Amino acid sequence: MLADRLKPGDEIRIIAPSRSMVIMKSEQVRIAEDRLNSLGFIVTYGKNVEAHDEFFSSTIEERVEDLHDAFTDPNVKGVMTVTGGYNVNQILTSIDFNLIKKNPKIFCGYSDITALSNAIYSKTGLITYSGPHFSSFGVKHGFDYTLAGFLEAVTTDEPYEVEASTHWSDDPWYLNQEDRTFNEDGKYMVLQEGEAEGTLIGGNLSTINLLQGTEFMPSLKDCILFIEDDEKSHAFTFDRNLQSLLHQPDADAIRGILIGRFQDNSQITEAALRKIIASKKELKGVPIIANVNFGHVQPLATIPLGGHVSILAKQGETEIFIDQRPK
């Protein structure tokens, strides 16, 4: 199920199903709102978006209320999360998924939001988006790639290619917008050659693993798995988290894998990553591309969870071609 595309004049509702908007600097909020307004969108906020407790989140009831309100409000055409965090899986059993299914809308976020995005797709069939948060729109410099990818994904249903960016960064931009560090080697990395096509399933690896054994976990059958993790994930934890996912039912039918670029602090080298992948007998013959532009580095692509993708990885050359239209 593909939601109506966003167009100028549409209202985008900002909600905080994980961390509260109270953690955002006022200047960052201003930049994000101005940028979305400049695109012709109307930005509104859930009434509990700044509610918070000692964990910088709000109650389950407050978060679910804002989610339900966003999907039932006929004026709202897109729903965007403030940021990630650690606890969005708390709200899953309290959500009325039939309400969401009856009111399909663009839904976008990443990191901890992976649990909610996959749950919505699994329970309703609605394509959701692993892409920028509202807070991401508060990035002052180096946002062009992220913005272009977001608009490709949510304003048109035409196929598009997720090409490698010319630069990338994992610096703490939110601390100092004017002191940024960008790396210029933005090429993707072929770990295993081949070509495949399938349904995009994934997001943040440690978060999607929280869904294992629940009604919210989507099937991995005939999927192109896209996974990433933040700087808290090192080679040991990435290895075991990936292995855990490969033990899931239907994991033997994974057709390909896309791995998001790791932050420098994860210290996952090319050699370590190749060693980990080579150790997975389940992945023999499966094409795998790493250093893809999604996850906890910038810029980031917008990936339609539940969309169709074809990938090619041969002799160092890569192609990632997404088509969201129903097959």
C-alpha cells in the first residue's frame, strides 16, 4: 500500500514516538521548520511533542495519542518523527493498526523508529520510510543529498536510483553547525558480487532485532535486507546481531543485503566487515553492498520499507534502483 505523494500545500505532522522534541535546540527547530515551509509544506506538531520525563521521552499514552491523531486528521498528509531514541517499541501493543490502515500516509524516520516503521508495514502493508527525522532537517550545511533523496521518495512514485554521495560525515553537527568535517570518499563497497531484486526490509539492526518473535516482525522472504547500526555497535555486536537476524524464519530466502555506512567510532574496518560476512554460510552467493548512504551518517538516502528494489554488484560497480509502485 502506497500512500498519496506529498505536494506543496500538504500538512506534515511532527510527532515524538521516541525521544521528545525538547532535546532539540530552538535554532535547529527553526531551520527544520523553515526548510519544510520553503518546500511548500505546512508544519504542525503533535500536542505532546515536547512532553518529557527523566528519560527525555513521554508516556506511552501521550505518544500513541499523537500518532493516532496524526493518522486520523484528514488535513495531515505526512507524519515525521522528531528523532530516535531507545523506547519506541514500548508503544507497539497500544497502537490501533486498523486506524493506520484506513488512513494511509507518508511516515518517515529512522534509528529507533525502525521498530515502529516495520510494525506498521507488517500489520498494515503500508510502505513506510527509513529516512530523515524532523531533526535531520535542522542540519544547516551538507543537506542537499538528503533533501533530494527525501523528495524523490515521497513526492513522486517514479523509480529512482540510490547513488553514492560525493562526501559523508558522522560529526556531531548538532553541537556546532559551522564546524563540520566531511570525508570525500563516498563510494559504495562490494562485499559479494551478484544481482538480485526483492522487497526492502530493515533499518537499524539492533532495533529490528527487538521485533523477533513478535507479531510486528515482517517476513524476510524474498527481501533485500538493508541494515545499519550506530557508533555503539562494534564488530562483535554487529556480528552477533546479524547472526541473530539470519536465524529468523525465511532468512534463508534473503536475496541481497545493503549495509549502511558505519560511524568512525564503531571501528568496523573493511577487513573486519569482510571477515564477518565471509563467516555467514547463510549468505553464500548473496550480493552484498556496504557503505550505502543510510543510517547514522550524513547525508542519508530515504529508503521505502516495503518498496521494491533491484541491486547490482559486479567488479566494484554498484546499482541500487528502487521502484515503489505496486507490482
